[in-house]
Amino acid sequence: MNKNPLTRLLRFLFFAVVVRGVILVVMGLTVRNRQRLPDDGPAVLAGNHNSNLDALAIMSLMPLRLLPKLRPVAAMDYFYTSSFRGWFANNIVGIIPVKRGSGKEGGNPLQLAEEALDRGEILVIFPEGTRGEPETLQAFKKGIGHLARARPKVPIIPVFMHGLGKTLPRGSMLFVPFNCIVSVGEKLYGKESYDAFVAELEGSMTALAEQERLPVWE
């Protein structure tokens, strides 16, 4: 993260004024089980992914005092398409970039994420790997299981979101105010088997969705 005081101020103002104004006021976000969110890091917030707003929505749930520790994990090829977009992603959003396919090259694509957890930071991760069809849970990738096994003492909290796919769906630049729901699950911890952990996390996310008795998506 950039330690420049002006950049840190810009990040604070962006989240305190713009993000919170849009997500908490305009959208009227409803939060279930807020008390399950972590009071400090290290921790991982694992959400379903339908919208460009997903990471910002999860980050808006946390107190501003924890903003310096909040780090969304995102694909490098998506954010680094221009110098300004890369600067904004690094310094304002605070992403930890992941290079797709680097694991096949023998590297550890989650090394920066693991180092962030070792520093006591709070990661925002989307186990589906990419934005899917609105309000449809996709199968989770194995990366979250590898991260959980690498740092088994770090709590991973499932966060189910509904409605953001209608507010700002994939491929759209048109913002549509829509009442959205965020439901926070019980914390989970890594297992020796990353497949077993991924299955547990998927089960927890599905249970959160079923508890909401959501209407059929049109």
C-alpha cells in the first residue's frame, strides 16, 4: 500500500464519502449478522461475485479505522489495462493482484495474499474467481482452499450478497438503485484437504442464500 499521506487521504475520502454514500445510503444495504464480521485482522471475507460493486460493498461493512488493512484480491489482467486504472486499483482500492495461471508455471499466485495475512490484513476474496450470472452461485475455485490450508489459523468468513447483480451487473456501466442484502456467515478455518474446505465454504454460502427465501431472479 502507498504510504503517501495525500494518497491515503484520497483513499479515506473515497470510501468514507463516495462508497459509503452510494452503497449504504443510495442502495439501502441491509446487513444480516453484522456481529460476525472480524474486529481486526488477519481475516478473509469470502463473497459471491455478481457485480463490479461487490468488493466495495463488502469493504463498506467494515469500520473506517480498519480501512488501511482492507485488501481485495483481484486478477492482475483486469485492473492493469492502463496506467491510471492500475494506480487507482493499487492506491485507492488497495487490491492485491493475482496473475491468472501463474500456479501452472510453478509459482504461488497467492503469495502476496499470504504475506498480507501475515501482516494482519483483512482480505476480500471471491472464490468463484470471476463475476457470474446475476444471483447464481458458481462452483468455487480451489484457490481459497489452498489459502485456507496455508494459513489455517486465519478465520474465513462467508459473505452472501443479493441484489448487486441488478444494481450494477457484469458488463454494465448503468447504476440502478436496488435494495440489496448482505448476510454474514459463521467463521471457518482451513483444513488439510483444500477440497474439503472448498466444499464446506460452498455449503455455508448456499445455506446463507437459502435462509433469505429470495424471489426468483427475473
